[in-house]
Amino acid sequence: MTAADPTRAHAQRTPDALAYVGQPNRIALTYAALDRLVDAVALRALAAGVQPGQTAIVALAAPLAHVVTTLALARIGVASAVGTLPDRFADVRLVAAPTAGTAIPEVVVREDWFAAGPEAAAARLPAPGGGNSTWAIFGTSGTTGNPRHFAVTHDMLARRVAIGARTVPMPAVPRQLTRIGLQTAYGALRLLSVLGAGGLVAFPDDRDVAASLRARALNMLVMAPADIARFLRMLPADAAPFPDLAVVVLAGSIVPR
């Protein structure tokens, strides 16, 4: 089993259920659409020279691009790594625009990669490793002055998702607004836990956070403390409560005073 398998399973069981909303341009993707997009990006990565068994640094800031690309790499047996991983530990770097001074080949992930064409419907992708093969490589926070990186296998991810479901119980149908993406291990765990449960992940712009919470009846909020402090300052003093919000998780930075 790979990190991308639950998305495929939900695309088959509940194809019309919403999987992703938010950036860019308030896009909304069903599980079927997200699954086709993952296949399309996987095919384009292979065509660009990315090979199964490699480690790819994913240096993409846009939330949808990062989520889809990471799932696509898992689907073809390529390990994803955060942008802080030194080049000597990776085989290729995926970027939104060319950069200078890299020691490894770069693949530019263009916007047209994220338009699922008819080829994705008949995708013939290599069988991924899954299991004990590496799914992703993350960095520590660096607060000790000695930042390090650690690998997470597909099996480890599945175990962590199961543990996380016990330590942070989710609603029956989780609908999560998040500002912590796949750049951190905890952000990846929360996001893939929701997708694994057939829920909805929302990545709105700052100006859309409150509106998204209400319009999508979101019941989970995952933010860094600094982000939630900024969000609360943006709310008017007489703002109405968010009746559907059941779980709030703060992670990713020091709690501001």
C-alpha cells in the first residue's frame, strides 16, 4: 500500500465527494478529479525523466501543486523530500521555475501539468514500491541548532495515521481547513489522515478563511499558532461563532504571547 492508495479508493467509492477546495482561484476538486490529476502529474513526471526509485525534492509553494505532486510521486514509486534537503541526498528537484546553482537536475512543473487530459484515464503507471520503501523525507524544526532530516516509509505513514486517529479523534466526515501543508511531517499526517477518511481538505487564502469555515461547514482547523493569532485579529469583534468547528489543532511553531 502506498500513500496515494486511499485517494484512489475513495475515487472509486465516492467519486463525486469533494476532496480539495481553495488555492488556486478557489478551485474545488472531487475525489475522481483529484485522482485523475494525480495520474496526469505522475505521467508528466515520468515523461520529464523522473524515475521510480529516485528521491525528488519537491520545491513547490502552491498547496495544490505540492499535494498533487507528492501523491503522484508516491504513485510511481518516487520518494518526496522537502526543499531543505541537501542536493547530495536527492536525484532530482521539482520546481515551479528554473533556479541557479543546483547540483542535481531540475524538472520544471508547469501549470499545464495540472490539467488532467484523456491520457490520465488510461494511465499505465509502474507498480510502486509502497511498504517499507521511503515515501517522504522531512526536516526537523532546527530549534536545537542542529537541523536534521528523517525518512518516513509508506508503512510508517499508515501506522502514524492510525495512531493519529486515536490521539486526535476526527469527526465521522472530516472537513479540515489547514495552513500546514506537506512541508512538515505533522502537516502531511493531518492532511493524509483526512483524505484517507474520505474527507475534505481546504487551503483558502487568508481573506477566505472565515468564509470557508462557514460555507463549507468545516469541522477541523489545523494551523500554526502564529497563523491562528493573525486569523483571530482579522475577525471583527462581533463575528459570529463557527458552529460546525469541532477540532482545533495548533502545531508548527512557538505559541505567540
